[in-house]
Amino acid sequence: MPRFRIAVATAPFRQPLKEAIGSAARMGAQGVQFDLAREVTPQEFGTTALKQLVHYVEERSLKVATATFSLAQPLYDFEALDTRVHAITQAMELASRMNVRQLTIRVGRIPDEPESREYSRLIDILRDLAQLGNHLGVVPCITPSEDASQRLIEVCQLIREGVIGIDFDPAGVVMTRRDPVQSLGDLHEYVQHFQFRDGRRDVDGVGVEVSLGRGQVKWEETLALLDEMRFSFWGTVRRTTGDDRIGDCQRAIQYIQNVAMGM
């Protein structure tokens, strides 16, 4: 049996929060992932409300597994930079209060030039977030955007104030014309969260998300590598397109379990 546990991202369900949690419980997930920018926010969930939410989740035999913070702009974009960074620090504090240990962030494509102001700004921000995460017990995890593995490794190695992890998205790797198994192997030392998401490239080379098991991710090889890595963090099923997202997530969980049992 795999060492990892399976969560599901509830925000894409487009349901009221409690209804989405119920959907996650019925499909056999072990945990839920909340979006702390749009779904469970520091502004709406004070101490009492947060305790009630965590209790509601645990009553349904679930855990608040991980959290994500969605950004509308690259992390290093100068416009509204202070506001953006402050919002992320608030999200990390909220995650800590829920005993969540990984916060995933799509920071934007890593700038090509290490000497550029954007690259320096990104590293400075990540250093601050890593230091805060070290204090709070929350690891900021980068969700890559068309970034080569070596570039991601270089960024992680530059951060010494705390830990920066990788949120590995095999669908994103496929859609950018790369091999998820090779990329996962390259990044294995830094991966602290895994997205169970599938994708393919269409005839024009355009990447599209598809239901898990219907894309170009080689799940038998991928799960075997996760087992070889002794990956013991959370993996989150995420379905951001399609007309039956809840059904697709339920089928994805069953598919993962079936493949893992056959290993």
C-alpha cells in the first residue's frame, strides 16, 4: 500500500463549503485541500469559526490535509507586491492554525535571467516565506509553471532560511511537453506535495486537462516511483475542468487505489 494519503481539492466543486466537504467524504478521500485565497480566508475565519470548520471536517473522518493559495499575478510582480506577500503570510498563519504543513503556491514562471530584478525579488520573497514557514511549521511549496527541473532545484538550493518544497503536478509537466516520471525523479528530494491530475497535448500541441487515467501521464510508473521515493506526504486529487468534477474525482481516487494495489 502507498505511504501517501489522498486528499481532494474542494474549491473546484463549486459547491457551498460544507456541501463540498460532504462530497469529499462520500467519495472516499482521506483529507481535503482548501484554497485560502478564495474558499477559506483569514478574513472570514477567525478563531471560533476555524475551530468549527476543522471539527466539521474531522466529524466526517477527514483531515484538513493541505492548503493552496491562488494568485492572479506572478509572486514577484512589482504591482501590489506588498499586499500579495502580506496575504500569503496570513494564509500561512491560517494554515498553521489548522495544523496544515504544506501551502502550495503557483508563483509564476521562474525568470530566465538569475541577474534580473524579478529573479532576485522572487528569491528574496521565498527566503522570507521559508523563514516564516520554519517558525510556523508550514512549508511553502512551489507549483511549477513550465519550469525546467534544474531551474527549480537551483531556486530551492538558494533558500537556506527554511524549507521550500515542490508541489509536483504531472499534468502540468505533460502539457509543457516534458516527461513526468523523469521530472519527478529529478525533483524527488524537494517534492512535498503531489497533485493527482492528468493531462494531454492535443493535435496542435496545446495542453489540456483530462480526467485521471485518460491522459498521457503513465500512472503505473509514476506511482511506482512515488513508492520508491518513500513519498509519505499528501497527494491531492484536483479536477479544474469538466462537467462532472465530483464524479471525476471519485473515479480518480478509485483508479489510484486500484493501480497502487496492483503494484
